[in-house]
Amino acid sequence: MDLMFSDKFLDALRTAKKAVVATGAGVSAESGVPTFRGEDGLWKKFRPEELATFEAFERNPELVWEWYRYRRDIINKIRPNPGHYAIAAMPPLFDDFCLVTQNVDGLHRVAGSDDVIELHGNIKRNRCLKCSRENYDEDFAEFPPLCSCGGRLRPDVVWFGELLPAGAFEKAEKAASSCDLFFSVGTSGVVQPAASLPLAAKRGGAFVVEINPVPTEITYITNEHLQGKSGEIMPVILERIRELRRKK
Ligand code: BV8
Ligand code: ZN
């Protein structure tokens, strides 16, 4: 894939000491995980306020659990793609590296990224509303599922109107505002507070790059918009960094 990188971007790839990669559903699209707002998006069939909210869960736990079981089935059958693997190979190239994701599919960890900030939780984890115990059970004796304490189980993801896991966003924001190279990969830049990270990076003086087949809500902030698929572009970026740093 012949990609034109600007001189400024090549400079940043060669010299950056602190890098942040922030990903959204697009980084898992080539693995077969439907995105949220794309043509085949999950929100096309369902509407977020009908499903990804605590109110929806209270109103109709069966429907919400059905939706998460449907998505878990998809995620259990798929593998990371070259984009995940390229990102997993990046940390040793920098003095400081932070990976933050909005995704709940866990694919970065499967690809070998061991330090991932999961802003919106993890779809495979259940949490008890009563005792807060967590587990990764998939087969339930009853439906909607109950905890061994008798409390109701919920998917351990962050729904709209809910706070992010304590400290997760603060850690991501601190990394974004102090890095010198920020990659926004496969996100439409719609959901807050995750969508404010590129702005924090920009304000902190970072070179901000976006990898996405189309422009998004945050493209106006970026120094470089690489139009294309992350599974194709991230491996090229990884190779360029290695090349440029060998020559150093
Ligand atoms: C919060 C987990 C404080 C669940 C998700 C009004 C009322 C109430 C709240 C709000 C409001 N206005 C704003 C808010 C805040 C709200 C929000 O942002 N709403 C938006 C919709 C306006 N945010 C919240 O509620 C957050 N909490 O603010 O707490 C608070 C507390 C109380 C009251 C108020 C505030 C919590 C947000 C978390 C919601 N949970 N998911 C689940 O997954 O089931 S969000 C969901 O969207 C996913 O996590 C997903 O990651 C996220 C963002 O979507 P993207 O990842 O960007 O995916 P999308 O499909 O949109 O885009 C994919 C992109 O990939 C596209 O650009 C496409 O072009 C590109 N692409 C496609 N293929 C490829 C590709 N790119 C590269 N390569 C490819 N091959
Ligand atoms: Zn319990």
C-alpha cells in the first residue's frame, strides 16, 4: 500500500518520545465486529437509547441481554486483525506509550497489548448489581442471569449516562495531553468524553494523526488524516517508524 506521509508526520514518527494510540470500533471492523454508526452498524438495527442505557436494562433486561449475547457470539468467533497486531508491536519503539480504547471487545489484549485502558468496559465481563462481584461466565442457569448472591448480573460495559471506570479517563487524558504523537484510529469521534482526547493531545502540542476511511467529527483537529483501513495502514506506520529509527 503506497501511502503518502507528510514530512512533518515522518519527522514526528522519527523523533516522538511519547505516543498515544486511541481506538474505536473501526479498528475491529476488519475482524468482523460491526461498528456502531457505519452502514452495517449496530445502531442501525437498534437505537442506543433503547439498549445501551441502564434505564433500558431496567425496563427490559431480556432484550438488553439478548443484544449483548448476540454481540458476544460475534466477538467469540473473531480474531484480531493486522491493525491490532501493529499497535501491539509499537510500545518498544517509544520511551512512553499508552493505548486507550473505547472498544469493549477485548481484541487489543488478544493481540498482545497488555496495558490497555478500556474506557467503556469489557463486553465479556459480567458484574453483579448487588455485590459488585465480576465474572466471565457465558452460560447462565437462568435468564436474565443472576449472581451466586442472588443479585442481578449486568454486562460490565459503560452505558450512556454512566460514568467511566474510576481513573480510566483521567489516566488517558493525562497521557494524551503530555504526548508528542497521538493516533486516533477508527473512531467517529462522537462519544464523549473519549472524543475529547485528540483535542487534549493537540492542546498539549502533540502531532495528531487520524486513521479512518472517512473524515470524522475530529478530523478538523488533526495534523494528518490517513484515509484508509487501520488493518492496512497501521502495519505501514509500524514499518516506517522502525525504518526511520534505524537510520537515526
Ligand atoms: C458520560 C459501551 C458522564 C456499551 C458505549 C446527553 C445526555 C446524556 C449524556 C450525553 C448527552 N450528550 C452527550 C452525552 C455524553 C454521552 C455521549 O457522548 N453521547 C453521544 C452519543 C452524544 N456519553 C456518555 O454518556 C458517557 N458517560 O458522559 O458520563 C455523565 C454521567 C451522567 C450524565 C451525563 C454525563 C458514556 C459513553 C459510553 C457509552 N458506551 N459503548 C456498548 O458497547 O454496548 S459507546 C459506543 O460508541 C462504543 O463504546 C464505541 O466505542 C463508542 C464510540 O463509537 P466508535 O468507536 O467511534 O464507533 P463508530 O461506529 O461510531 O465509528 C467507527 C469509525 O470507524 C467510523 O468513523 C468508521 O469510518 C471507522 N472505520 C470503519 N472501518 C474502519 C474504520 N476505521 C479504520 N479502519 C477500518 N477498517
Ligand atoms: Zn452478587
